[in-house]
Amino acid sequence: MATSCMSLVLAALLLGAEPATGTGGTNASVRGSSVWPLRHRIAVTEDVAFGKGGDRVLRMDIVHPRRRPERAMPVVVWVHGGGWRMGSKSSGMKRLKPLARRGYFCVSVEYQLSQEAIFPAQIQDCKCAIRYLRAHADQYGIDPARIGVWGPSAGGHLAALLGTSGGAKDLEGEGGWADRSSDVQAVCDWFGPTDLGRLTPDDPASVNAATFVEQLLGGPIEEKTALAEKASPVAYISGDEPPFLIMHGDEDTLVPLEQSRLLYDALSAAGVPASLYVVKGAGHGFGDKKTMRIVMSFFDKHLGAQ
């Protein structure tokens, strides 16, 4: 990939994720069927308030089958990318609609960006969204025991952290619904940072990501080592995490592939069901039919809309 071209798009793409540039893949241990029936008509509701983040109301967009299925629906939550300082929940709709047509109740959440508040505000907002869904399970016709999360890049980091940090009280925040759990039952992490302390400005492979990490942490990584560890999904792994699907392009020059390998190795060593799918030829973003089939298969297996 030409470095001159990459330099023109770093600011727009860094941790933001979703140009459909990926092709092919290797070492996947999950398989997707070649056909997934998309039979439900869907309904969309935007800007549903779910809690408070700092001084503002946090909102989510919801997409679900128009006719409520006979049994409670599993849930997939999308967490958007954008380097923790840009991006929008609206970006999740194109990813979630196929799942909603398949019978999932899907939501795309917003969270405080790093120019509004430093970490852990972002994960606290995401955990609040999970608690909100559980508190309103009867209203929405959803199964509180089947909630999955999915996100690209910065959103992949937050999705992974939702999966590994269950029980970390200081990451819950005070956004609302404190009597409910923020645990999740399946995680799909698309090329998210997982060990923030390793993303340093001195390393050519991670210098671009380090700029965004420093804003998230509120200062240089070498001066914020404790907070960098607190923000790292790998730091919480204990062996009781939900299943993980990790996907990363082998030509990603923004978030190093090594970040996904670190997460996969740590989960596997702890006995957690995890798959790492390396997308051949992909940079910082993908979304082709093959990768989407794998995502569908993963959520069907572990959350079971069918």
C-alpha cells in the first residue's frame, strides 16, 4: 500500500473504521453458511435516551423486526469507531439491519468522545447502555441473557472491554440502571486496540494510534501507564469471559495486527472460546460478504436468533 496514499487518509480513518477494502481471510475457526435467510421486515427508532454521560443525555438507535417474534429476541449492540474522538452511532445501521432482518434486536449506541471526557467515561457509557437494555427487556421483548456486542477499531476496543471487564465496579459509572448487570454473552471485535500501553509514539507500527490513545487517556502514554492498563481489555482476562470473534486486516497500518493477536492469545491461554480471523489484503477496515457471513454465524451460534 503506497505510503503517500495512506498519509492522506490517516486522520479520517484512524480507528474509525469501515471502508470496504478487505479481501480474503485466513486461520478462521468459525464458518459462515453461504446463505442466511433475511426474512423479517424491520423498524427503526432513532435517538432513544438510555442514560447520562457527564452533563448530557446519551442516546441509541434501535432496529428490530417489525413483528415481535414469539420468543424473546437476542440483542446485538454496535459500538462505533472513530478514535474515541469522532464517529457516530448512525454508522451502525448498515451493519445491524441484516441482523435485525434475521430476528435480532439491534442497537447502535453513542458515548462521550475523548474531547468531552477522558477514559473511563467511554466504557461507562457503553456499560450503561447494556444495563438499560436489561432494565427494559420486557418492554422490548428481548432476552437479557443473550446480549452480544460488536464494534470496529475504537468501537472494537470498547466491545472487547465490555467482554473482559465484567465485575470491574469502577468501570460501571453512574449513568443509570445500577441494579442491572452490564455483562455480555458474545463479543465481535473488529481490529480494536487491546493493550494500550504498547501503542507508543516511539514505535513506527503504532505511532498513529498512539496519538488517539493519548487524547483518550488525557496525556502521554508513558505518563498514564496505570490508566492505559485500566483501559486495556487484556488486563482483565480471568477465564470466565464470553466467546470472542476477533477480525483484523493483515495490512492494517493504523492499529497493528499484533494487538488482536495479543487478545486472542490471552483469551486462549485462559480457556476462553476465541477465534482470530485475519483478513488477507485488508487495511484498517473491511465488511465484505465473507466477513459478514462469519459475523452472522458467530452471533447465531452464541446468541441464536434462529
